[in-house]
Amino acid sequence: MIRDAIQSVLARGMYYRRLLGFGIIVLCIPILLAAFLTYAIVSDHLERQVNRANLEMIEQIQERVDGALKSISKSSRGITLDPGMQQYLYRTDRRDFVEMVDVLDKLTAASRSIEFTNTVNLFLPEEKFVLSSEKGYQKFDAMRDSYPFLNAVGAMSKPKWMMLKKGSLDVITFVQPLPIFTDTPRAYLTVEVDESSFHSVLGAVERFDRGSLMLLDETGVVVSHNDKSQLGSIFGGDLEGWKQKLDANGRSGFFNYAKAGFYTVYAKSDMNGWMTVLNIPLSVMASPKNQVAQTTVLVCLGALILGMLLIYLNSRKLYAPIRNLLRQEAGVPSARGGTKLDEWALIQDHWGNLKNQIGQYHDVSSKQTLSLRESFMMQMIYGYYDNEQPERIREMALQYEIQADAWWDVILIEPENYEQYSRFKKDDKHLILLAISSIFQDLMKQHNVNGYFVFGQDAVRLIVVVQVPIETKATQCRTVFNQLAESVRLSVNTYLKFDCSIGIGAVCDHIDGIRQCYLEAEEALATRITAGGNQTIAFADLSAFRHELIYPYEIEHSLIQELQKGNREGFGHYFEQFVQVVTKCNYPVSSVYESFYALFVQLRRKAQELSPEQARVLSGVDAMKHIVSCRMIGDMVRWFEEKVFPVLLPLFEDAIDDRGKVIIEAAKSYVQERLDLDHSLTSMAEYTGVSAAYFSRLFNKHTGHNFIQYIAELKVERSKELLLNTDTMISEIALQVGYNDRTFRRVFKKMTGYSPANFRNQQ
């Protein structure tokens, strides 16, 4: 049994090894990273807390030291400012017994006011004696070694704290030169405090059994220490290196004094520059970090052991289906044989076959579902389910996997001018709609909108049924649809290089309202006939711009008058005015169609009155069908100019051609009778009652001459007669034929080759 179990384990191949290996890697890396980060964060936080606590404590101790020094200084100040003391200092003979006793009493009273064990002395260098609160009157010849400031009178003129040695005792001494307002002291007042009693000021020695707490003067000499053997020594044995570290920091701080193996915390006094210093061995400071590191390692090992155990147990459960699969596979060696298997490859093969089967089924199902869904949407748009109950429509939507409860809308996209740059041909409509649908689909993903594409029955426009969740607010829904439509229009302009117009229906909150949305989108798209192409038009915006169209009867009347006169220019001018009036506001499209149709009917009626036979061409035209098929106002104007006016205008011009002869003969008679006038096409058109252009065509048609040339020839012929048959001056002849002298001479020479004077002389 043991052998079979070992062989079974060895037979487990790649899959099982990967399962264990990946599990261990996934477990170890996060645990190790978490342990490292935890140790770094906790140790750093612990170090900051210790540093802050040590710094606060040493500053408190320094405040106590400053308080003690200030108390001593204040007590000495009371003696130095005493009037009796001041008089005694300035006496020439200071050996008077009574005054000496009075001074001793004052010194004794001052010593009692100081809380520490102390002695107050008054040194008089000139008299070479000292008055002491402890010993009274003394000669100080034997004291010069203990009090160095006595060796040179006047050498020390400012107060100073110092460490003195009095036999076996170490005293902290405050020396005040007297009087205080002079640079040449006459005496010295000293307050001596026993170092042992002063050390109690530090007050926390028992808290630092693993470190040392001391007081240093400004030169680095140890003034107070719990180890009395250290008194008077230089701190750390390296005064310069230590002072450099202190000078680099502020009033208080800490640093690692690695050379001496200490972690040092210090605080400076504001009174005399002395320092309170705490030295803690670096091994003691590292102890908390070591404890954190040990705890982290233990927790990390425990987590790893527990995790590996769980991975092993779960791996056996995960491997069980593979083991069963191997047993079912034909031709696979058993585990008892000890042959290692590539279960990973086996799983991949089975998974690949399963994906292929699912993919094939999904492709077939998707094609069928997509086809049925598009068919359903097309039937909804074109009104096949108008008589169905809403519940039935919702049931059909669920069958086609369509969410019925949502915000719905219909967007119509119709391309324009795509043949302009020869990029597309007229037969490329289906290709263009597919390209637009591709752009629309990409933009729907960006706007988080779902949509269903329906290609119109006439392959002219793309119909998109768009949908957003019902949780969306209605105002936000309309904004999203408008932004989506505008993005599609701009993308078509940019990438496909042609224009398109887009109509958007009003938003509805039920699927059976899609038909109404489609009709509203159609109406919105149709307004481009007045608004112009390459725009995005929403049905919701139409109601705010609707105006009532009043048919322009006066313009129609003027247009027909110009038509009856045969005045093409005037007719074109009034037709432009008609178009501007009908389209200058956002009138309903149906009113615009009706106005153009009413104009066509009126023109056709006038043509029938004039010549029923020739007007039969216009009678057979389905004008309303052509007008409604126009996408924009420019298409409608071109239809009139290319299909209606070429039939209509010649009909009226031919009808008035018969009276053209009468008009021309009357004009010729009038010109001959009034040859002295400056006749022009405009003046003759006014005289005959027709337009200048029409009169010019009539004159050219019936005479074969240009009117202006004809006038010039008449005037030259009349002037010839006058030159030959009369003696009238040339300037007067020019006036008689309607010219000024200069113009007459130029015209006459141009037409005859002679000047008027030469012509008369040669004849």
C-alpha cells in the first residue's frame, strides 16, 4: 500500500506540480511582502515614538536644572543688591567687626533660602580674607588653589558657573563679581552647592539603569554624574567630535554617537550653556526593533506553514476531477504504473474542444437571434404591431433577448452629397450605410448606449433604435442621445468626407412607443428642407420654433405679371423672393410643400389659359410627388428651374411674340420721329411696356439688328442728309441727331471713315 501511494504521487504530472508551485508562490510573495512592510512601518514608528519620548523627557529634566540654577542666581542677586552690602564693599576699612557680623548674618540667611546643601562666601581679595556662611572669617591664602579666580584680581568680571574641588568634595559654584555694575570687581560672592545634592535635580536617574544621565558645562566637562568617578572628565574622550555634533543640531536633539557606542539625547540650558545629556547604549535602543523583527518572523513562519498546509489539502481536492478524468480516458496509463502524465495538455485539449463546440453553437444562435431581433425592430418601426397589446409586445421582446423596460428612441441618418468628390458612386448606398453603422457602433460603446440597426426599405437612410437603462434620468437620456447623434455626424464628416443629416425622435419609456419615435424622427429630419443640410435635428426642439406660414400672394401676383411680360429676369427675381419668404422661418415642412405645390398649380393654370395644347406637358407631372421627394430646398428650386421653367417660359414668350412686330414697328416710328433724343434699351422698354431684355430679343428677332447699332445708323444717315443739303453747323447737326459734338464726330467717323467736315467737303 505504501509503495502504491508513493507511485501514485510520482505519477501526478505537470498539472499537479503547477498547482502546488503556483499556490506556494502566490502565498509566499504576499506574506513576505506584508511582513517586510509591516516590520519597516512598525519599527520606524517605534523608533520615532522612542525618540520623541526621550526628547520630551530630557527637555523636562533640563527645565528642572534651569529652575535650580535660576533659584541660586536669584538668591545671590538679593545679596548683591542689598544696600548694606553695597556700602560695605565701598568702605576703605572693611575690618570693622560690627559690619562684618552683619554681612555674615546676611550670608547665612541667603544660604538658608537655597533648597540644596550650600555655602555662601564673600571673598575680599584686597583684604585677603573671606566671610563664609559656614566658617565665618577666614584667610584665603590657602584657598587660592581651590578658587582659581582669586589668583588674578579683576581677571573675571562677569558671573559664571563652574565646577570646584574642595578637598574630597565636588561643588557646583556660582561666582558673582561685586559690585555688579563694574568691570573691576572688588569682591566675589560665591554660592557653593554640593554636587551630590544637586544631582537630585535630575530626578530620573532610576529610570535609566541601562544608560547614564549627566550634566556638562559649556566646555564639555562633566559637572554632575551618577558615577562620581566621571566628574571633571571630558565627555566621550573626544571633545571636538562631540561638539561638532551638538553644534549641528538645535537647542535639543539626539544622535547616534557610534564611536562611543551610545545613543545620545541632550538639551541645552538657556542660562549658562550647560547641557543635560542622556547616553543610552545602542544595543539597548536596538532591543525593541529586535523584538519586532522576531515577532514578525514568527508570525510569517506560522502563516507560511498554515498556508502551505491549506494549499496541499485544497490541491488534492482540485486534482480529484483530473484523477477521475484520467481514469475515464482510454489508453491513459494508470497511476499504479508510475508513469508521469501531462494533465495540463490533456485539460487544454478538452477545453479547446469544449470552446469550439460552444463557439459553433453561439455563432448559430447569435445569427438566428440577431436576424430575428432586426426583423422584430423593423416590424416595430413600420407599424406591423400597432394593433398588438403592450403585454404581447413585451413578451416578444423578451423572446428576442431585448430589455423592454428602458428608455427608447429612434435616430435616422441620411447621407448627403456623397458623390461630390468621386469617392463614392450612386450605387454605393449600401456600402455607405454600412460604414455609417460601423462608426455609430463604435460611438455607442463610448456613450454606454445599446442599439439595433435597421436599414431602410429604400436603402436611403440608416435607422438606429437606441436604448439606455430605465434608471437613467430622462433629461440625461436626451442629452446622451443628442451627443451621440452629433458625434456620428462629425465623424462621418471627418472620416467619410461627406455630409449627413440626422433626425432624432422624442424619448419614450416603453418599447411599444418605437413607432411613434420613428415618425417623430422622420418629421425632425424633414425640417432640413428649411433648416439646411448637414445638421442634427431633434423633434423636441421643433415645437419651440414653429411658425404659421402665410402664403405670399403678392409675390405670386408679381411673378405671374413678369411671366406674362416675358421678363425672365423679373420672373427669376420674384421666384427668389418667393423661396426666401417660404423658407425664412422654421415653418412646418408640410406647409412648405403645400406652398410650392400651390405656386406650381397657379403657373400651370395660367399656362392652360394661354395654350391648353402646349400646357399639357405640365398637366401630366405629379408635382407633389416630386416636391415631397426633395431632401432640401435647393433640390426643390433645381426641380422648378430644370423641369418647370424651361416648359413655362417659352410658352409665354411665344404667345406674346405676335404682338412683338407691332411693338417693334411702334418703337421704330417713335425713334425716327424723336431722333434728337438719347434712346436706350431701358427707355424703349418703358415706352413699349416690356422688359429691356425682352425688347432687345424682340428687336433683334424682327429686324436682325442690334437696337443700339440701329439707332446709331439712323442718326448717321440723318446727319449725312443735313451735311449735304444744308449749311447748318456741324455742332448744331450733332444736337439735332441727339449727340454732343464730340460724340457725334467719333461715331460718324467710326461708321463712315470720314470726319463730318471731310465728308461735306468731298461731296
